[in-house]
Amino acid sequence: MYNLFNKAAKAYDQSGVEFFRPIGRRLVEFSGIPAGASVLDVGAGRGAALFPAAAAVGASGEVIGIDISEEMVKYAQADAAEFGLTQVGLRVMNGQRPEFEAARFDAVIGSCSLFIWVKGPDDVRPYFELLRPGGRFATAAPSFFSTARGKWALFPEIVNELLMPYMLQSLKQSGAYDSQFANAGANWLITAESIEKTLADAGFVDIEVVEEELPVVVKSGEQWVEFTYTTGMRGMWERIEENERRQVIAEVSRRLDTLRDESGVITVPVPIVYMRASAPKA
């Protein structure tokens, strides 16, 4: 995953397809981060949630973004400097083991990042320990509510059965997400109830989980494929042999092109799960 995201960093979230940024904005809104707060953004990437969080806390607050990818941090730092966001800091750091003192932050967030490695309450507890009493935790992930039926939320329904075998093979080879599919019933994201239990077992209270559809708009099936290359799905494509990959891309593009509406665009609804919770007050 480290190598994948370093490689993807330059194009990440820069394809012209609105995906990560609206999720980041919605996550910050959903989290209810107040002005003046100190916030940690785990797996900050190119800043999809980092920059909305900076706007929420204002000049009197602080937002620290961490990412394991040096390239992601480099580009996010450049953008923060260009935007004049002096309340933003970025560090290269493993999001699974944030190196901060306990009770350092008012809020810990992670947009489409934490789900990659979280498998249970023990993986969430490090974020709980970073929060001050009453502090807020919020994260977003592609919905896994349909995982038990062998579906992947990022795939449009019309290409799910075509691409799912390639995704599963990629995941088995990388080991990164394998547990999310190999044993769907044990996946903490499989239902709202399992999410609530996982967060409660980690110590959180006042837990809320919502699933919302994000309309992803592309001009063609080809553009959708190009968009996926700027995300973690790039790993799937790169593991398909070149000649076969060209054939699969052509078929995916053909199927998606049949979904064009009267205005000539394709709208793919992607379900996103948002979850928030609090550390108990002192």
C-alpha cells in the first residue's frame, strides 16, 4: 500500500472526477468539528478532509495531517502553502500507530483511510486514546453493507461481476483488504450494528452511523477507468496481465457507456458510510 500510494500521489484526487473531496467535506460537516479545535487527520492523502477541517477550525485552531506516503505529504504541503493555511501541519507517519501523546486532540478524523487497516476495536483504540474527554472521532468508508453478497461499493453495479474477481485476486496478493472480503461476516463494516459495537468496544459513546449515496459523475466509461487509476484501485489494474487488462478496460468502458443519460453523462451512485462517536466526558 505504501508503494501504491506513493506512485499514485501526483494524480490522486486530480482526475477531474469529484469523489474524495465531497466525501471529505461531508465527513468534516458530519463530525461537527468546532472552531478553534485541534484535529488529527489520519491518512490525509492530498487533503480531501484536511482542508475542510482547516476551514472548520479557523485560524485559531490546528489541523495535523499524517500519511505514510511521503509523496502524498509533499503534495498536500504544497497545497496548504498555496492556500495560506498556517493552521495546517503535515507529517509522514504510519496512521496505524500515530506518534502523539495521549489526549492530544479534540477530534480525530480519517476520510476513506482507516477502513484499510481497521479490523476491530483494538485497531480503533489508538485514536480513542489520542482524544481529550468529550473529543470526537469520525471516519468515512466505502459502504461494505453489501459485502456479504460479494459486492464492492466502489464498483458500478453493471461491472461488479466483471471486476470483482480481479479485485479479490489483487487483495489476496497484497493482503491489504483481504479480511474485508474473505470472511464477510467478520467485517466490522458489514452492518451499522457491527460498526456501533466495534466503536463501543473501543470505548466510544454517542455513536452514530449513516449511509449516504455519493453521485459520481463521469463523461464516459473510459473516464471512470482513468479515475480508478488515481485511487487505490490502481493496484487491481496493475495486477492484471497487459493484454487481458486492455480487454477488461474495453468491456468496462462499453458497459458504462450504456448508462449515459440525455445530457451525455454517466452518474454512478456510490454508497458511503459515515460514522462518528465521542470519547466519554470527564
